[in-house]
Amino acid sequence: MGRLWYGREEYFVVEDDLIAHLRVVTMNKLRRGEAFMLTVPTADGTGGRRSLWMSPAVPMSFTYSRRGPVPIRKELIEALMDAANSPDGLDVQELMTGHTPS
């Protein structure tokens, strides 16, 4: 499991495969000057969710527990980009439960 660090001290646990794809989407969106909403599960086990405003003003980093590169799937990047561009933003919970982003 990887971690998405948001701000200086807060992180969210996400599977390595998914976090590698989120990294690519975030990098491309922010490089274009496009901030977006990302919704992630809370770490407290309640099933809650937290929405994060992904913008260059917030320090963030992506860490992986797996060694070596994670294969990037073009079709998943396209689906994530479509979701990030939607009015609701990108919801990681939907991806982790097997739902296709809309």
C-alpha cells in the first residue's frame, strides 16, 4: 500500500497500482494549471470519505511500498482524467470498490 501525502503531515493509504496512476493524473492536471477535487477514504475505519483540493498551493507527495516501477495503463489514466475533469471530481473510493469512474 502506498501513501498520498497531503500537506506536511497528513496522508491517505492507497494501493500502489492506484497511487501510481493518481500521481500521473495529478502531475498532468497541475502542470496544465488545472486544480481538481480528489475524494479519498478516511483512515479511521469508519467508511468515511474526505475531499481534497489538489492544487499547486498544497505540498503533496506519493510514496510506494512496492519496489520497482508500477506499470501504467493508458485506459485507466484516461478514465481517471475523465473523472478528475467531471463536476464531482475524482473519487478514489469508487475505484477501490471496483466501480468505474463516471
